[in-house]
Amino acid sequence: MTYKHQLHPWCIIQPLANLQRKVVARFRRRSDAEAHLQAMRRLAPGATYLIVFDVQIEPQNSMLEQQ
């Protein structure tokens, strides 16, 4: 996960087939994501969008744990 993505954890996603998703936009605050989502729903009322908090935990290096 890039530093920019860590600073913008709130995402608007569009669900796709086979449990996939497409990140449409990223935001620092949930309120910003909600405002953007309202505008998107007015522009494309038939489309489905969701707000998610996207965090990815960095895997720990097992070699460091053994030392």
C-alpha cells in the first residue's frame, strides 16, 4: 500500500462480477466520501457504489521474528 493510499483510507468502490471491486475514488475523511457519493448517485442513478474503509496490514517478515 502506498503512502498516499495510507493517507486516504476511505474509498468509494463499484462492485463488479465475481466478488471483484473497482476503487473509484479515495478520501481522507468519510464525510468527504459521502458527499462525493451523493453527487455520483445523482449523475449515475443506476450504478451501485459503496463506501469502505480500506486498510491493509503489512505482512511481518518471519525471518525477523526468528532472530
